[in-house]
Amino acid sequence: MSKKTVFLDAPNVGNLEKRYLAMAVDSGFVSTFGPFVQKFEETFARYIGVTKAVSTQSGTEALHVALHELGIGEGDEVIVPALTFVATANPIVYVKAAPVFVDVDKDSWNIDPREIERHITRRTKAVVPVHFYGNPCDMDRIMGIARKHGLAVIEDATESLGAFYNKKHTGTIGDLGCFSFNGNKVITTGGGGMVVGTDPKRLEHIKFLVNQGRDETRGYYHPEIGFNYRMTNLEAALGLAQLKRLNEFLNKKQVFNALYREELSGVRDIRFQKEYRGARGSWWFTCVVFERPVDLPTLQKVLLGKGVPTRRVFTPITEFPPYKKFKKSDLAHSYDLYERGLCLPSSTLNSEQDVRTTAREIKRFLKRGL
Ligand SMILES: *Cc1c(COP(=O)(O)O)cnc(C)c1O
């Protein structure tokens, strides 16, 4: 007998996506040129409240071109949280700068502004705050520190489409903001990303960079080394359909997050991510941390047996061989959240009943463990 499965982070694509993809195919524009690319960029920019957005093939590329645009390079240091997906740090190494890993705050799970300030040196050029799992960072304090020390801020908003901080979309507060449309993110283009910012000149230049640094007014003329990071018309067609359904997705994520909090509220020793004042999370993922030691691998196995997949919180990047040589500080909270945190099913394909089932099975396991 097949059990109904709960989805961890599966994408939600349907008829609208099919229709837009068919339009792209029928038009003959399937590659890096075509009307959907411009439409997707314009609609995205309008949605998050900036004048211009530039699409890429991934969030990683968006971060890479953002660092390149801001002139970050050899000899520079860039402060990042240790607790994030590895793609926050890799682009810093691509531009030959050095990531400096600092700890996160134990309540929000986001980069701790005090740790940023403590690690600024003469070489520090930028900070890359990550709105972890869709929870906005303490951007007022981060921007204050950045201004005081003349640092650039690139927001890694790859997990936080739809989240707000002081009524502004995450990704629109720093110098540049980067989004991801990978299959498991809030919306997907199959694979893709976006760079946004409030300085139109800078965004124009990024558009030029991702197009092989081509000066189109002079044909195939390339005054700078660029990148081939252009989104295809097929991907943009998918993205535009997803963007039309974004409110539906965000509503579900909000409801799921609130329901998890409610269902597990009676359980001692379970904590959720806390929002800063003025922040509203989009809850790409709802995650919990167990205050008391829990055998996570066993819990995961038991849940999976009930058709409920889960995922551990990311391993601190400092654990990976290529990153052992870089500067790091005391990362107690990062390690703590990694060791005791768990990401719960958050796909918008799920129903509220799936969330209740997940919460019930967690409670059952904890009770048995006592
Ligand atoms: C997904 C993600 C990225 C990279 O996005 P891709 O589109 O997969 O390249 C970067 N940083 C964080 C925190 C992410 O979760």
C-alpha cells in the first residue's frame, strides 16, 4: 500500500507554467534572447520595488557578478555567516577574495551584527548577510555598521523572496541583492537567479557583464571581460508563471509556519527562528531547534517511515576542506544550530493536514524518548 508522501521542498508547477512554456516554444525563442526574459525581469523588479533587475542562470552566478561589479577582489575580506549554504561563500573565492566566517545569532539564526563589527579589518570590503530560510537579517544595524566602515553590502536573498524588513523587500536594502530560482526555492525557473539594486547605472553594467561584456551598439565588441550568465527565454517563461503564483505560495508558507508554531507550541524545548523588530519572514523553510539533546538521525528515520522527509540544518562552511584555511571566530551558535536543528516539510504542494501530521509524529517521538 502506498502511503501519501509529504514533500520536503518539491517545486509547485502546473498548468500556467505549461502554457507559458508552450508559448515560448511556439515563438521559437528558446535560448538567451526572447520576450519572456525582459518581461520576467520587469515584473520581478516591479514586484520587489526596484527599477531594474538582471536575470542570471543561478543564484550563485548572481552573487558572483554582484561581487565582481562592486570591485571585490584579491586581498579583500568579505564577512559572511558560517551557517549558510556553501554557495554564499564560493563566489567570494571565485573573485579571489577571502571569506571571513562569523557566528549567527541564536534566536534569529542570522549573522550577528556584533560579530560583523568585531571582525572588520583594514582589508574588509563587504558583508554578505543571508536572510536564512526566509527570515530577514537585522538590516538597520548591518547597514549602520557598513556605512560607518565604508563596506559594501550584498544581500544573499536567495532564500527570502517575499520577506520584508521595515516594509522593504529583502534584497532591496543593501547595495545589491541576489535571488535564486533553483528548483527548491520559493519560485523556480528550473535553475536561475536575479540581481537587483536601486542604482540603475550599476544594474545596466551588470546586464552588460552577464552578456559577455558585449557593447551591442558596436556589434560583437567586448570592452571588458564578461560572463555568459544569461537566463534563457524558456526559464523566464517558467519564472513569469511562477511569479504570478507567488502570492499563493507565500500565503501557504506563512500558514504552514504559523501552524507548525501552533501545533508544537505545547512542546517544551522546541524553538523556532525569531524575527527581528520590523521583519516579516517569508519562511521558505520552517525549521526548529531542539533545546534538549535529540537523536536527530533516528528522528529523521522514524519520520521518513511515516512518509515525512526532513533535512538537517546546513553544516557550517568552515567544516569543508577548502574553507579550513580561512579566518573564523567562535562559532558556537552556528554549530549548535547545525547539531540540533531540523528543517520540516515546507513545499507548497503540502496541505495543512501534512503539517499537522508532521507535528504529531514529532511530538510522538519526543514523548517516547522521555
Ligand atoms: C540556493 C542558495 C544559493 C545559490 O543559489 P543557486 O541558484 O542554487 O545557485 C546561495 N545562497 C544560499 C543561502 C542559498 O540557499
